[in-house]
Amino acid sequence: MTWRDRPAVTRAFVVLTAAIFTARVLFARQYMLAAATVAAVPVQDHFFPWVLRQPLVLATAFLAPLATELAVLLRPTAGRMRRHAVWVTVSAAILLLHQASYFFATWVVVFWAGLLLVWMAYRGPGDAEGARRQGPFLAQLLISFWFLGGAAGKWTAAYWTGAPLYDLFFARGPYALHAWLRASLDGDSLRLLVAWFSRAVVVTESAMACTLLMPARMASILTVVVALGMWGCLGGLSDIALPMIGVALAGRILAEGANPGD
Amino acid sequence: MRLPIVEFIEANVRRPDRGALALVAAILVFSGCILSLPLSETARRAALERFQLTRWPLAAWMVFQPLPSMYNFENRWEVVRAPGGDLCPTPIEGFVNHHVYNRLVLFDWRLRLRRCPLPARVHFRSTYLGTTVETTYRLESGPDDHGMVVTPVASP
């Protein structure tokens, strides 16, 4: 069976799985380093119980979905898709609670994307028309939701002046684009550029919260462009951009719907 | 081609899909929490305290962890001298992207803080639309000089 012959749900599922898999592979070294550091420098605090501080829990929750991801990418059967959908969601939930990873937005995005995978795996293959009519909206709703969460917290004076992004990325960050800007511009010009960039981020994220009202094709294209823009301008955000792009592409594949496999 | 939102509503009016509707309901509940931020002082304070891991019971915090809050609020942190302690060789202060407590548990910050003379105090300050929450934690060496122990410092 060729790629085009597969049901749209299967193609959407595989594309989203591939996006999350790519992010996981890109960040595997960082997470192994994190697990080793957690073992070497444990932090005992007032909040996290013993189990949510364990390096083995961190490493297992991060690495274990690789097996189900690979299985789906090699041969996406209904059983493999269901097992993977559940496992990727559970592992993201664990990583959202672990002391060394709870703050990474990656797992917020992957957790919700995982729920979309669960819905596709259990609902989709037997009901191609239902998936075509409902899947695109679910994907767009998730994208709106993520951008709303990012935008609302930036409706502040500091983000309008660009101070947080300047301090976090442009003032000292190692990313090549930021280093080049520091070398090319004087201090005042760089701050002015970052202020306008930060305003553009606030306005774009706020506008993207309306993705759920757009046609499927436009929503998908805009999301991919904005996610690539975030990744390109700030560097290091591929862990959020990739799953987001995966959801956007999955929504579009579902919207295009029926083919011989359906 | 009709809008996906229209297709979704029509499909569910004809034959409700409990899985899809449950997902939509969860997103709407969390979106309501996000939209309450600019409107409610209580919501703002709770959100800022969530970032500083203060006054939140673990179970309630777990329920809200799927809430997207990337690069939210104006969060600053600073490592200051603890009574009886010394200053870090290089000053540590600046903005934090979101969950500010991450500065104590991120793997690279664990290593950097461990090089500071301990005990030390870490001060967090988060602000959003006129609401400010500040928390101070005491940082000291763990048992047998292994790792670190973090304890909240009571407000004066």
C-alpha cells in the first residue's frame, strides 16, 4: 500500500507521530544529560515527592515512547497506533509532573497532541467521514489553545518593551542569529529591534488564538509559518514548533479527507 | 468548502462523538482559566503562585499542569546572600521565561548553583497586570554534601 492509498487518519497520525519523534530525537542528548545531572545533584524540596525526583523516571518517560513511535512509523497498524497514542500521552503527563521537566512547554504541547492521537487511533480508522468532519477542527482548536496560553501571559508592559526576550535571548544567547545581531547593531538599536520583535510576537500569538475560526488550509499554512518563524527567530524552540507543525499538518491531511484507502 | 468549526458542530449535532466533545470541553475549561487572568486578581495571584510553587497543593498543581503558559508574565529571579553565607562569585539575576522555580531544578542551573557558596537565598518576583507575587527559598547543601536542599523562607 502506497502512502496516498492509506486512510487519511493513518497519514495524519503518522505525520504527527513523526514530528514528535523528531523533536524527541533532537532532544535525547539533553534529556540524558539532565537525567545524569539529576542523579549527581539531587534537589530535595518542599514540593516534589520522591518518585517525581527520580532520574530513572525522567529517562524512562522520555525514552520509552521511542519504541512505540518507531513501531508506528515502520508499520502503522490499528493496534500499534492505539498503544502508541496512549503511551505518548501518559509519558508526556509524567514529564509534566517530574521535577526536572515539568516546566518544559514541550510536554504541554505533546500531552494535548497525544490526546488528539488517542482520538484518531480509537475513532478514526473505522469512521473516515467522522474524522474528516471533526479532526481538522480539533487540530485547529488545539493550536488556538496553545497560542492563547502563550499570548495572554504576554499582555504586559514588559513584553511590549521587549525586556524579557532581550534578556532571555538577545543580550547573551549563543544562537548564531542573536550573536550576529549583537555584533552588527549598537545597544540602543538592538533594544529597539527586540522591542518591535516582542510586540510582533504578542500580536501574532494573540491573532493565532483565532485559528479555530479559519479554513483548514489557511490555518495549517499559517501555523507552519508561525512555528517555523518562532524556531528561526529564537532558536531552541524546535521542541514546541515540531509537534505544533505536526498537528497543523495532521489537521490539513484530515481535511483533505477521502482517498481510495478511506 | 465549509469551515471546520461548522463541520464539527454539524457532525456532533447529528451524531455526538463523546471523545471529541470531551477533548473540546477540557480545552474550553482550560481556556476559561487563561481568559480569567486579565479579569480576576484571584486568578492572577494563583497563576503567579503556580509558577513559584508556593501555596499550591500538589494534587491541584498536577491538574493544572497541562495549561499552556509559555513565556508568561514578568518573572525575575536573583540569588542573594543567606545569613551566614557568602555571595556567588558571579552575580545571578535576570528574567525567567515561565515557571520560575525551574531555575532551582534545571540541570544546568543545578550545576551552576552548586558552585555557589551555600547556604544562599533565591528570590523570585513575578508580576502580571498589577499583581505581584514574591517568594524566597533557602538553598543549602544536601546530606553528605550531595545535591541541594530547598526550603521556603517564611515571609516577614
